[in-house]
Amino acid sequence: MKGIIGRKVGMTQIFTENGDVIPVTVIKAGPCYVTQLRTPENDGYRAVQLGFEELPPRRNGSSRLKQPQQGHLRRKELRDKGIELPDLRVLREFRLTEDEQNGLEEGQTITVDAFEVGDLVDIIGTSKGRGFAGTVKRHNFNRQPKTHGQSDRERAPGSVGASAFPGRTFKGTRMAGRMGNERVTVQNLVVQVVDPEHNLLAVRGSVPGARGGLVLIKAAKKSRQRQK
């Protein structure tokens, strides 16, 4: 299974043997724990739940997780198997095929070793929030003329509806509003560096979100469709 959770470290560049410069985004990925396997018989779908970022206990030794979260990581079926999971800050699910799920077991650890240089991956993150933005910034609208007597219409969107018919503004009309802070997927990024010692991945190109943002890394979906 090629899927892991990580946090964006930032962008840098690497040099090839020919001296070419490749812009890359560095991601601190894993180690992740398999906390639960979803099956069609029990859950109606097939997936794996991964946990990321171990949480240290408080000074008095108590857990930082809420009781329902603790109960999920220490449920009876895991105790019966002798599996002890640490407190984990992040839990996310990855949909799988039957073949991909066959080699997984609860309590297993997944690291960046699952990836190789040259792999194509899809990366999901939350884009930077830009707040309330106008149409020029949000939708790349053109400005109005600066001359001919305009005083405050330079960056106004202009007309947004008709007159007698239909007498309303259509849903989905591009207007000013909240920009960013959305779930974004960037597809078919190439893995350039795999560093198991420091749990680092470097992919060619940009990754959505700010530094320190949570990202999900999966095997590229469209590349698998082309192979089929």
C-alpha cells in the first residue's frame, strides 16, 4: 500500500548530475500506525485507517486525548491481539483495493519506505486561507476603466444579473467571497527523494497549504487508470 500522512516542511531545490535545478517540496511523512482495517462485511467499504504524530503524556502522566479517542486506540480487539498503540493526534482513512489490503495488519507501522524515487503520487492538503477577497483577486476579473469619471468602480465586478428576465442572479455566479482554506488535491507529482532515516519525502513541484500543514500522500489515481 502506497499511502501515508505527513506535514509540509517547505520548498527547496535539488540539482541533477547534469546541473539541472528541480524545485521540490519537502514533506515529513510518517511513521504511521495501522489503527483499523475497514472491510465490506463490517463497514460496507474497504479502507485502512492510519494514525500519525505520537502525543506525549501530560506532566501528571495522563493522556492528552479525549476518552472516546483513547477507547478507539485501546479497544478490546486490539488488546486481544497484544497490540498497544501510542496516543496519536491524527487519524485518516485511505480507500484500498482487496489486493492492497491483504498485506496489512492492525498495529503495523508504515514509513516512507513504501515509496520509491520516480513514483507518481497525489497529495491532498488544505490551501492557505485568504479571507474575504474581491473578484479581481479571487477569480482574475479585469479591472474597470480608470478614466471617464470613475471614482470608486475600478475593482468592482460590474453587472451580475439581467433585468426583466430572469429577474434574479443565477446560482454559482462568480462574486466576491471567502477565498482559500479548501481541500485541494495536486495530482501526478514525482517523488524525487526518499529519506527513511529522517522520514522525509521530496516531491517535484508545489504542495497545497502552508508550512506545517497536514497532507495526505497517495499513489497517483490517474496514472493507475492509464496503466489499466
